[in-house]
Amino acid sequence: MKYFTPLKLSIYGGMLFSFIMLESPIVMLANRIEPMVMGLPFLLVWNLLWWFVLTALFLVAYFTNWGSPAPTTAHTTKQP
């Protein structure tokens, strides 16, 4: 628990929320044809939106090295 920074918690929370919105039965609320968004059915727009959100979160996670442990001085080598 000591490695969970607020940034990591927000990334994990955002990913979990996005997966829930994309894969849970909540998607049946978006299963409508009538509200067209730019000529596309709402279900397609719903799925594309959450895929873009997840892709952006994974990009932020990649750039912040969220899966790597914090560097310590024990792993560094000293130059003579």
C-alpha cells in the first residue's frame, strides 16, 4: 500500500470505471438507435468513447511509468 500514490490510484480508478462502463450491463442503457451522434448509432458512439478514454488512460500510465517500482539508491551503481 505504500506505493499507491494519488496518481496511481486515479489511473487505477479511471481504468476500472471505464471497463465497467464498457463491459457491464449498463451498456444496455446505451443500446439505442434513435439518438444518432454524427450519423452513428448511440451504442457505437458509447463504445468508441470508452475505448478512447481507456486508450488515453493507458497512454498516461505509460508516460508516468505507473507499473515500475520507485527507484532506490540500492540499485544504482557508483562510478569510480
